[in-house]
Amino acid sequence: MFKKKTKLAVIIPCYNEELVIKTTVETLLRVLDDLIEKGKISSDSYLYLVDDGSKDKTWSIIEELHSKTSRVKGTKFVRNYGNQKALIAGLLGVKEFGCDCALTIDADLQQDENSIEKFIDEFHNGAEIVSGIRNDRKTDTVFKKTTAFLFYKLMNLMGVKIPPNHSDFRLVSSRALDILERYSESELFLRGFFHETGLKTAYVHFDVKPRAAGSSKFNFVSLTSLALNGITSYSIVPLRLISAIGLITVFIMACVGVDAVCDKLFRHDAPSGWATLVMLIIFIGGFQIFCLGVIGEYLGQIFSEVKARPRYIKEKEIL
């Protein structure tokens, strides 16, 4: 038995999840009841659902569940803002309402809800951030496995040391929530943020289950956007690489230029190889456009932050 029972808030971001949300809530309430019975969390622990602008009946189902038990709470956005902002809204929402720790989990429950007890145990052992690590990617397509592998490799090369197969299945302490509240940037990348805090971190490995119903709301565009946001938010290595490659290119072209001048003046041999010259021009032109694209990503981040618009706008909230 613990001297002080932990008040746990479970955050569930939702977007068009009418097919699974009722079953998910019922399942998680049973998990909470089991942990309460074991004395690991307090009886006032609760679920906090964030409806990220769903166009189906997700919110009406949440309201119905709330009418049956006050342990189901939540908020609804006026429109879809994206998974990261839904998670941030949930974390800041439960901080305001009150909790000792908060856990985020996907609405489809592909992340193993039975692992929540391990997260709580690590929290009781002193960890302030407990991150979930997937055991494998058997449920992913070959394309998603490949892109995920490349993403984590790239992030590590860029200096953002995120463990492979890291997910947003995560438990954080109230102290971590206090730190999160101080970060006002609109495009905050949570996996990088929680790594950056430096708080004591533990890891829980879990299995991923097949989706019970519906389809994943993540697609190539949203995953690419998440990856670009993560890189540009926590690393300036791409900008430094552009500078380094630019200097190397200038040096190489200077050598080619000197060689061409020597051919003309001393060897009286007019420069040849127009095909090579054309290829070099195409390569350099393409590389310049690529560099402008990278710089544009960083400028886009600055543009978003300078405007200082709200991350999201709530339409309704039930507590």
C-alpha cells in the first residue's frame, strides 16, 4: 500500500472515433477500477477525452458517457487541429482540473491498456516521465515500418535522441505538466519536449494490438508533417549541413574553374565536356532549390510562432 494514493488522469485524443470510443471508455474505466482496488490510484482518478473537431457522433457519445459517470470528462475543439495539439490540450486541461500524473493513450486502444499498471509502478518508483516503447511493428505496413525507421534514425542524426519505436503512450508527473505550461510555442513536438526536460525517465515496453474498428487517422501527409515539425523544432543541424555543403561545393567549383583556366592559358586546350557542364548546372540548381526548401521549413516555423495564435479553440467542455 502506498502512503498517498495517486490521482491519475487518462487523456484520450479522439477524431471521428464513434465506432470505438464507447468500448474504449468502458475498457479504461475497468482498468481504473482494477488499479483503485489494488490501492495504486485514488478513487477520484478519471478519463479526459479531447474531441479534435470530429465530424461524426464522437462528441455526443462522450456527453452520453459523462451523463452516466462524472469520471468521464472532456473538451471539444471547434475544428480539427491535429493529434499533437489535442494531446497538449488534454495535458493542460487535466493540470487545471487537478491530478498527480497524467497518461495519454490512443482512442483505438491499439496501445495495450493492461500496461498502464506498469506505468504507475514506474511513477511510484520515482520516474516523472514514463514513455511507452513498442515491442515491434507487426501491425504496420512495410511502408510505415520503413518510414518510421528512417524518421528515428534521422532524428538521432539531427541530435534529437528519441528512442526507436517511441510513442505518445506516456505518463507524466504534475511537475512535468508545470514545465509544459511554460512552453508557449504553437508547434510543440511532445516527444522532443519530454526528452528535453531532463526529468527522470523510465520506459515501458508494450505490444500493439490490431485496430478493433475504423481506420487510422494518420496518413503520409500528417506523418510527414509531424516528422518535419520534430526536426525543425529541435535541431538546426540541417541548416548547418547546408552551410557546410555550400562551402564544399564552392571549393569544388573553384577547382574546376582553375583547371579550365589552366587548360586555356597553358595547354591551349579549350574546355570540353558540355554534357558534364549541363549536368553540373542541373545538379547545383536542384540542390539550391532543396536548400531553399529546408530554409523555408524553418521560416515557416518562425512565421507560425511570431503570429502567436492560440494552439486551439475549445467549443465545449464537460467536467
